[in-house]
Amino acid sequence: MTGLRILHVDDEPDIREVVELSLGLDPAFTVKSCASGGDALATVAKWRPDLILCDVMMPVMDGPATLARLRQSPDTARIPVVFMTARAQAREMEHFKSLGASGVIAKPFDPMTLATFVRRQLHTAGITALRDGFLKRLRADAIALASCRSALAADPKAPGAHEQIGTFAHALAGAAGIFGFDQIGASAATLEKAIDKAAAPAEIDHVLDALLALIDDEWRRALVPAGNA
């Protein structure tokens, strides 16, 4: 399911819970939490985040050491990392940025504005660089949606199909526009509304087909070399 993937790393369980609840206010975010730098590295190997929020002071492997490990691998070197720390004086912030951090969030932070700050960090990190990865996940979502479409064609009461479509539509409606896929975001929002109001099967089919066509168009456009566009 395509959303903006945020990995949060902190050894304090209370802080992890607050961050997860705070980012959960934004439907575009999918959040995973880790209790240590080592856990974060293992998670990143299986689940590539769009941005990492990382505590500075942690036992065994602190924030800067975790960042250094991420930068050593070509697969993870470009993932934006934002440090979260009580040491947010100008000198410390410049030091963290010199290590390669994309930004710094001062503790204590405002839970109600955290999601907005994270969105700004994603833009600062370069949405264009992240857009390609999002497009690949978008293609995977289209395949899953097409599978749901086939299931409903075979059985209009296929268990869970409508719920899955609604879940995908909800995530796309919240995230697609951030990466410049405004039409896809709007179409996904229309599909989500159709599912929520239990629209007629023909209407859901029509809206779903329109969304799949938009995703297919973007995918085909991405495959065309820039000089041949």
C-alpha cells in the first residue's frame, strides 16, 4: 500500500508511541518504529522508508553512528535522516547537519505539528529524488488493485475486495499529490468516496478503471527516455 514511509528510531517506548500517534494524524504516512540503531538497519534492509526520524542519544549505536552506517551503503545513502534531540542549540544543529542529517527536531516537540514538519523535510530532501521510488510502489499498488478488480468481476461479493480497494485508495489520495501525481490523488479520493458510500458496482468499476488508467499512463511516461518524450 503506497504511502509516505516514515521510520522512527528511539529507545524510549513512550516517545515511539507519541510519534506514531502524531504522524498517524496524517493519512499519507505509514509509520514503523524501532528501539535501536541496529533494529533500524535491519528494518531498512526489508522496508525502504522515505524518511527516517532518529533519536541522537541511544545505547550501543547512537543516532550519528546509525546515520554513518546508512551512508555506507549505496542502497540507503540517500534516505533523508532527521535527528530528534534535546540538544538543539545552534552549534549542535550545525554539527548534526555536517554529519549528513537533513534536519533536526528539538525535543520536546509539538505532537500536533510533527506531521507538517515531516512533510516539509520530505520536500527539502528533494521530492524529485523520492518520486521514482514512489512511482515503483504506485505500480505495485496498481497490480494489487487490478487483482481486486478481477476478484469482484468473478464474484461481486468477493470477501474483503472492497475493503482492500478502499484502503489502497485512502493511501493514494493522501500521498500521490505530494509527488506531483495530482490526478491520481484526486481519482483515488473519488474511488475512496465511492467505496465509503457503497456505490453501485458499475460506478466503482468505472472509477477504479479510471485510476488504473492514470497510473498506467504515468508508468508508461516514466519508461520513455527524456530525449524521446
